[in-house]
Amino acid sequence: MSTPRPFETICEHPKEMRRIRLIATCATCETTVVHCRQCGTDITEPKTDCI
């Protein structure tokens, strides 16, 4: 996990620092969120996809 940054620093979530983070799995469903590796915050709301 990345080191927390001072709250005065505003992260613009650069495209190259974004990744999809798996939150949970259940049977054939996955819950994911887009996560910023630079500041360590979730950018989008969790989304569940099922096959």
C-alpha cells in the first residue's frame, strides 16, 4: 500500500496510475472499482459483474 500524502496535495489520478481493484467475488460475480495507485483512493463506485 502506498504512503499517505498530505491532504493539501490534490491528486489528479493520472491515467497511467489507475488500475482495476477486485473488492469481492461470489460464485460467478466480481465486484471491482477503479483505484488510483498514486494517492490510494477509489475513483469510481463499486461495480458488480456476473457471468
